[in-house]
Amino acid sequence: MKNNNLSDIPNLPPPSLGKSDWPWLPDQVPFPVYKSRSSLPQISIVTPSFNQGQFIEETIRSVLLQGYPNLEYIIIDGGSTDGSIEIIKKYEPWLAYWESEPDQGQSHALNKGFEHATGELMAWLNTDDIYLPGALFRVADAFQKGNAQWIVGITLITDADLKILDRFMPSLYTASGRDINYESMGWIDFVCTKSSGIALPQPSSFWLRSAVLQAGGIDETLRYAMDHELYGKLAYQGFRPTLLEESLSCFRTHPEQKTAHFPVIFWQEELKIVRYWENRVNGLEKEKLRIYGEWLYKQIKYHPYNSFFQSMKSGLSNILKLFFGSRVS
């Protein structure tokens, strides 16, 4: 028996000047005791990268400083020109594989990374997100204790400086806004999530690699809702998530990220996914998807905001007007 507190934490390059907290230095979270490296499932993490040089080093360190002894870390860069490559090269000794060449977007990069992955469990972590200390050990523990196929924990929502703004709790039929009259229909619930109340944060999601392969990987035609599409395919194949009441990751919000345009563009891709399934099934399943698709279409058509940050700005403006009247424009 050995304790992982020190021996499996890699001797990484020193942190940037003035950085003294996670993920620049190891956290004091006590890691579990395990019999041997082989007793833990291998976990493959894929990071798709493109011009996120201001954040990528924190992402990399949050993975490597997990101290997880059976880690396979893969970075697929799309040909960054902002200094990301130099940062990746700095951590090359601890990477199982990395490459940098033009690709067809994030979904394509993910599939390329998945092709190199060999772990029993698999996940992806974007270059502006981070794992929290001990996350991989918590996932491995849940996997071994419950024979889980798909594990989802809590994701903390932060600002660009990793200041916590909110928590994204994984939910099965309990998410805010759920249609109280919704009648469950099994796998379709993972497609019609806004009615069913299923909400599963991607940064804290882990799957059996064999399950992802069975589901067909990532749809490379999607730029925003690829995780949502994957969840529907996993559920269709019979896989169901195990939820953890523990925080595993941080989702960083900033104006330059793709999801700054959430929710409308995401919903448009979600509607595409709904239409795909509607054309594939029959009977009650087809009707359920048709009704949900019509509802989603109306939400897109009449939604007043094209951007997550536009809606935040409008909400703040309304609050200021409430307190200060017409002086606020």
C-alpha cells in the first residue's frame, strides 16, 4: 500500500511568477491509498486546443497535478498561433500524445484525440476549463465501487480569473425549468432535456471509452451541442449516468469563448439533433420528438438574445434602472 500524496505528482515546470494556488501548485487534498497502479482504471483525458494561450497552461497543470498514476493525457491542437504550442511543448514529457495541425474544428479534434486514447475511462477538458484537486481519484472510486458506465459530477461556473460565480449541478429529471407534465420515455429524455429536466455538465463528465466508441464518437458537423448529441447516443445505446455530489471541474466564462453565444446557437444545433432522431424513429417516440422540436423552434424564434453575455448585460441594466431610474442608459 502506498499513499499518492507525493510520489505520483510530477515535477512540473515552476509556476508563473506570483502564482501560488491551484492549479499552479499541488493542493493539500489527501489522495486515496491504493494497492498498485494497475488497481486503478486508466483514464484518458483529451484536450482540444486552438488559440487559448492565456488559459491552456492552467488546464494542463490541473490535469497533471491530479497525481493520478494511471493517466493518459492527450492534446490535439488545431494549429494555434498565439503561444499555445510553446506551452504545450513545455509539458511534452508528461503527455501521452500531442499534435498541432489545422483541423476541422473542436469536434474533429476530439475524435482525433479519442482515436489515440486507450484508457478504460475517457473525458475531454477544454483549454479554458480546469479539473479540481482529486477529481480523477473521485471518478475512479465511483467507477470501481458502482461499476459505473458514465459518471457526472458538479461543475463550478467561474469568471476568467476562476472566481466562483455559480454551481452547475448534474440533474436527472430535476433541473430548473422542467415541464412538470413531462412523461418520461427513456433514452429520448436525454434528447429532450429542457422538458425532461436532465442537465449534465460536460467538464465533469466521464465515460467508458467502449461506450463512446459504441455510440459512434462525436458528430463533427456540430460546433456547440456535440456533448448533448453524444449524451443522446449514449442513452440510446442503453448507458445511463451515475451522478456524484462532488465538484470535479471549473467551467470558465469569458467573452472570447464559443459559448458566449449560448443559448440561441446551441439551441439551433439541438434542434438539428432532435430532427435527426425524429426522422429515425416511429410511433410515440417520433411524436414526442416532433412536439419537443416545435417547442424548441419557438424558443429560438422568439428568444430576445443572441448572446449569453448580451442577456447578462441586459439583466444588469434592468437592475440598475430599478435602483437609479432613467439616469442609467
